[in-house]
Amino acid sequence: QSVLTQPPSTSGTPGQRVTISCSGSSSNIGSNAVNWYQQLPGTAPKLLIYSSDQRPSGVPDRFSGSKSGTSASLAISGLQSEDEAEYYCAAWDASLNDYVFGPGTKVTV
Amino acid sequence: QVQLVQSGTEVKKPGASVKVSCKASGYTFTSYGIAWVRQAPGQGLKWMGWISAHNGNTDYAHNVQGRVTMTTDTSTSTAHMELRSLRPDDTAIYFCARVYHVWFGEGGYFFDYWGQGALVTVSS
């Protein structure tokens, strides 16, 4: 049972915009940066968003992150078939003193 | 280019220990930490802890503390993760990842480069 909550799945058609929510509490998202990781089937995770809304170089600007209060979200605009993957939010939790991941959201295109 | 290359598949019996290695290249090893994250079959990601390659300081997750030891060998730019008293539910893919600290804004850290993963199977 994760302290971060994500929907198990979402889907969209090519070109659509989808958003993935990540809900937490004051001890994690409410007071710390949120990071997002993309995991394509059978591969290692890849950093997608860091510090809640920053994109590493090489990540398409179709991906964007935001945070408000104790929730964060990842938006994928112009959905493409290669975006089909599992997406995890993550943050430091000051109460648990652990870096926690959300349960993951499977995006189907 | 930054690369983290991990050791191979391991099969262990319950009660045994396993040591997974992670060889870094393409950057100054002692300028970053190494985190370990595991993923049980069909499950999500779980942080196990991290080690500073600069000074060897560690921070372990509560659910493995007491059974895990993370070390680094700066002469070979390699990080190691040893897990003892293995149980069947330790069966997972173990990933190493480079830790990037953020010293402004909200601070914190994230994992910007990942190893390919090492499968550890615990079975009698």
C-alpha cells in the first residue's frame, strides 16, 4: 500500500491529451518535490520529470508536470504509440523517512 | 555518456545472501550517489536506499534496514548492494540509479540514470 495514490490505468487515442494524477499528503508531495518516471515494458525506468515540473534534456515537451498542494499531475499531450508505458510518481516522505513511489499508472494508446 | 552496468542474474536459496554490483562510467563517480530500487514481478518500484559515493554515507529504507548493506569502491567506480537473510518475497529485479541532488527550490533528489537491472530469484 503506497502513501501516494495514482489511478491504475488510463488510455487515449493518438494525438489526445491524457493526465495522470498523484495524490499524497503534507509529509510527501505537500512539502517535497515530485518526480515522474516512465517505464516501458521490459526496460529500466527513465526519468521524465523532476522537481515537479522540470523536464530533463531529451524528454519531449509533450510531457509536462505540475503540483498543487498535496497533489501532482503528469500531462502527456499529442499522445503517441511509444508513450504506452507505466508511469510512476515519486517523492520523499518526511514522516516515513523513505523515498516513496506511487503504485504506477499504465497508459494505453 | 553516463552508463550504469549491473551484474547478472542470481538464484539464491532462502536464508542466503546476494551481492549485486553496479559499475558506473561516463561521469565523476564520487560526485553523485547511487540508489537501489527493486521491482517484484508484476509489481511497482520500491526504494531500498542510497549511498553517497563521496563519503560512503548511507540511508536505508525501513523495510530492508538491518538486512541490506550498500557500499562503493571508488577505485573501480562500482557500487554494491548486499541483501542478507533472503526470503522468497525478495525475488525481484534490482536496479541501481544515479542520485542527483537538487540544492535549490524544493530540494530533494531524483534518479537520472538507471542500470539495466539484475534479476534475483529466491527459491528453495
